[in-house]
Amino acid sequence: MTQYKGTLQGNRDEVSRLGTYKSGLQASVAGLNISVRLDLQHINGKDIVSVYLADRSPGFDSTERLYARLTEGELVFPGQQPQTR
């Protein structure tokens, strides 16, 4: 059953993709030197959104998790693990 839907619009027609509890949904948007990745996952009965920022400058390649948010509104910051209830 579909749990997630993602859409993308560029200089062509809009496209969409569906994700399930099992597959999740991953998307990325990138420029020449920087990119953002968004992951939606279903873990322990909760929907979790993780946002990653990546620096792709010449000679430098790093990815940093900005945050994850649980559906109940609990924010989980880098270095923390989501609380299970």
C-alpha cells in the first residue's frame, strides 16, 4: 500500500513516485557544489523524515544529517537516536 508520494518539477513536466512502508522514499536535489537528500522511512511504527546536506566542492566531499523528525512532532537532531515508546 502506498504510504509516501514525492513529486519533482524542473524544466519539463512534473513527475511523481510512490513509496511504501517497506521501500520508503528517497529524493535528492543537487547543484554543482551542494546537494540535499530527503529520506522518508517507516521505523518501529513511526514515519521518520531525515534531511542530509552534502558539500560536493572540488577536493571536499562530506554529508551531514541536518535533522530527523518523527510524526508525533519530536525532533531528533544529529548525534541523537529517535526515541522508541
